[in-house]
Amino acid sequence: HAGIWGGLLRELTRLGHSVLFLEREVRRYAPQRILRQDADFCRTDVYTSLGELQRRFASVVRDADVVIVASHIPEGAAVGEWVVRTAQGVTAFYDFDTPFTLAKLDEGDCAYISPRLVQQYQLYLSLAGGTALARIEEDYGSPSARALYASVDSTCFFPEPRDPVWDFGYLAAYDDSSHPTVERLLNDTA
């Protein structure tokens, strides 16, 4: 997700916004941290627990224009509950794996968001569009579900200076559940 976050935050900064990116310190993931500590387009910091997040960043969260909590973060539901209670600006949830999230919500077993929390976030951003957005609003009561599709940081990923050797391209994370749709809508069509 570094490409998504990097590109999004770089552009928000370019547009004049002040950005702080907080990441939970998980020792085994430290070498693959989502954003470098020395990112030149935003401030980054890490926290080791929910308690530390609350102690160190309560005023920042309270005073921010927008606070976005992402899917799959450790203690995500507890972080989200704290954010919607604390933030005075817009609160948003950014779901990087909406089909998985919806399946887990349907089962009553999602560690990073709950049906009640879906209703409390003012904005639900999803990498998926279409019927998933309708389900988030109609079945789970989100006041506003919108697509924010995956993108890349163009300063890290850019076309190479050579003639393309393909007529058609598609870039995405592989997911068994979406493979039949990709085959039907893209590959079969091509």
C-alpha cells in the first residue's frame, strides 16, 4: 500500500495540506514500513500501542481537518472508535480490501471495523466501487461511501523510456475472488 499512500499524501501536500502519517510499529514489518521516516512530502511517526497513540496524538487527531483510519491496522476497531470520539473534523475509513471486509462484517468477525463504526465514520473510502458501495450504505448504514481507487506514486513508478510491447495492460494485486471478474471483463473482452 506504500504506492497508494505515497502518491495520495504527496499530492495532498502539493495542494497545500499539512499531512501527518502515523503507522503502528510492528517489529517484523519495520523493514517494509509503508512510508519512510524521512519522507520529504509529509511528516511520519510511529506508535507502539493504542495507549501511546492516544497519549501522543490526541491533540493532533482532535484538531485535524480530516482523520483517515485504514483497514487492516492492528486494533483498528479500537483506533476507529477513539478517532470518531476525538476528532472534530471529518472522520474517514479507507478500505483497501472491501470484498474481504464485507465478508468479515457479514460473518460478524472483522477486527478493524464494526457495523456500528461504519455508521459513525462520516466517509467510507473504498478501493472497490459499484455494488460494494451500495452495500456499505444500505446494509451497514454508512452516511457516505465513495470509491477511492488504487493509484501509484508517479515519482516511484513511471513509464520506462521504451516502446510498449503490449496492446493492453492491467495492474492490480492478485486476488482469487476477483480473478473471474478480471477474466470476464478484461481478458475475454480483449
